[in-house]
Amino acid sequence: MRDRLIVLMYHDISGPDADHADHEYTVSRGALDAALDVATVEIDGGIPCRLTFDDGHLGTYLHALPLLTARGVETTLFVTVRFLGLPGFMDAAMVREWHAAGQRVGSHALTHRPLTALDEREAEAELRESKRRLEDLIGAPVTEFAFPGGNESRRVRELGFAAGYTRLYTSAPSFARLGGRVLPRFAMRSGTPANAVSVLRSGRVPMAFVGDVCRWALRRSLGDRAYEAIRYSVRPSTLPDVT
């Protein structure tokens, strides 16, 4: 277990007064606070834990940033560039404040389109232009990229590294490797049980993530395009269309 790493993938964070989640991927501030209690404590033999936040939701700025700042926890925010300033999402000033608070900023592409569905020119534009715009915004290098929707392949990984990213993040529910260049992540949801992080840190995969493991196996069997067609016919995306 010595070379393993846990990467938790969050999306939106709801406020302390919210009595229910607006979406499956909206986690309450209290649940995030409780997870930080476990994720950040030193555990003899426990697997280290890292947190990431996808898309750039407004709730991440309003409710996660104060907790992270108070605890001195560094995380990565993966920004979808064209979501900036839209209702429910951070604006440019908030991203700059996030970075100024000691948090990392990574790219989640320009439009959140699945890179595996794009031709090489379009995929390169999503990777390179989002990187350039974010670097201009925060005045610092952007070296991390998270694949929108978890859609990735060897081809888009190669494009990502060629674009100048040194670390790529997937949505595969698995333990990562310390020092790895491609890091899988466990998706934290509104219904993820409170003990999930402690189970992960002990080296076991909680039952809460077994469904994700099965869905990921199905995705690899069907391919991204067929899997996404089925997925969004059952559960349409709630993200804005900025293409």
C-alpha cells in the first residue's frame, strides 16, 4: 500500500443550511467537512488522500474554499473555461481568488465535450486553449488536466502530455499510484456514506463505489460513445451546453 494514493473527485458543494442535495454530485458542506477530518489526518499505514473539484461550480467557491483555507488543505480545481461566469459557476475573479488562497487550478477543457468524440484538431484546441486561458487568468502554469466525463483513451492522453500537462486525471474508480502521471479518482456523491474515506484509506474499496467499478467495466466494454449514449438517455446532463 506504500505506493498507493487516493484521489477524491468532488463537484458542487451545498451550503450548511441545505436540507437536500440539488444533484447526485452535490455534496453538503457538512459531508465535505467530515471527509476532511478523515482525509487529512495522519494514519499509520493509511493511504494518503488528495481532493479535486470538477467544473468550477459556485458552491465549491462559496462552501469548500473556506473549509480548505481554514484547514490548510491544498486541492485542485478543474475549471471548464466556458462555464466561467455562467449561473451557478465561478467567475474569473473567483478562480483568481481560489488560486491566491493557495489552491491549484487545472483545466477541465474549454467546453466539457468528451475528447474521445472529437477529431485531433478539436481535441488539441480543448487542451491547449483552455490551458492558455487559465494561465493568463491566474498568472501561473497550469499543469493538470481532468478528462471531461472521464472520457479518455491512449490517443487523448498522448495529446494531453503533448499539450504540456504533466498530470492527467480520469474518473476510473481505482487507487492511484504515488508519482503517477495518470491518476484515477473516486467520485464523491450526495449519498456516499460517511465512512467511505476511512475504508479507502485502509486499502479497501467501499460498497458505495462498487456500482462505479461495474459501470466503468461496462464503459470499457462498450466504448465511450455507446456508453455515453445510453447514460444520457437515462440521465440527461445538467451541465450547460457551451459549444
